[in-house]
Amino acid sequence: MRKAMCAMAFVLAFSSAALAGPKDQKKDSLIGKDGLAGNGTVDNTITDFKIQAKGCKLQIKAKGLQSVVDGQKIICIAGADVISPPALTALAGNSVVFVGDVKGGKLGIKADLTEIQCGTADAIQVNGDVTCYLDDAAYRTPTGTWQGACTGAGGAAGANAATDPDTLKSDPTQNVIVGLCQAFVAGVRIGPPASAEIARLGSRQYVIP
């Protein structure tokens, strides 16, 4: 099981058909799903929320966040269904848990996915998703409630075991990449934290009525 988890650890996705090489790049946006205006943290009219991945590097950025304070933590979860022979020969769900902090109404998460074995295997990925939440301190520690949320969904939890992981500037005890939840059935994702959802993949656009 650990071999399969390591093989899949780098596969995040927010809707890409495949991860072909280190120069592949994906960009997308996040919005508050609560209505046209969003919610109390993500105002869809003014908040700019983006995610970008290139090779084993991932960034989540937001500016114009509302009702937040400096140092406040935000939890984001990226997931996908993946295939990576020979470890996984059929679509299997996985999720990676990240943490960032707020400064000046902005969020910045820079994750080095080599900390969870990015680049050790090829894979294809579909059905990607990214969701962000307000802080849940009990969820985001290495042995936190995210592990129970993973096993409760039918997955296997693997905390970030890098020898020198990236941590938050405002809190050096907090890893940016908390860990991986690897399931072996398509569609399975880790359970969310107990805190409120603020954003997920999507966009606000005008349509013809």
C-alpha cells in the first residue's frame, strides 16, 4: 500500500488529462460557491483566487480576501482520480492537504510536491478538484483529524515525511503540505475539515438569459 501511495503522491489535479512532463503547466480559478456574491471570505466580485501547477511545483494565491486577519490559516485540498501502473491500474481517488496563511488580505501557498514523492512515477489524472476552507487547527497537524477523515472515506493517510519540509513563515511548526490521502476506488476524496468552505474550482461569468 505504501508503494502505491508514493507512486500517486504527486498527482494532484484540477482537470488535466495527463501529467506528461516537468514543463506541463495548468492554471485555474476558484470562487465562492454560495451565490453570485460568494461568501464572507471570498467575494466573487473582488476576490482574485488562482491555482497554478508546473511540474512538481504548485501555487495557490488569493487577494482581496474579506474578514481575515494576518496569520490566519487557510486549508486547501486538491484531489483527482488517477491511474499509475503498475501500482494502480484502475482509477483511484486521492487528495493532498495544504495549508497557507493570510497577510494583508492575501493568501499564498507555495508547495514543493517532491516532499511527497512527486516525479517518481508517471500517471494520468481526471476529475480534478480543489477546495479551500477556513482554519481547523485539529485537522491540519501531521497526526490531525485529516487522517481520520481519510480513513473514514476509505483511504490510507500518509503524513508528509520530508526531512526538511517547507513550513509557514508565520508558524514554522506548520508544514505547507500536511499529507496525502490515497484511496483505491474512483471518486473517493478525503473528508473536509469542520470549518467553513470558502472556495472551490470555478468561475463567475456572464451568460445569455
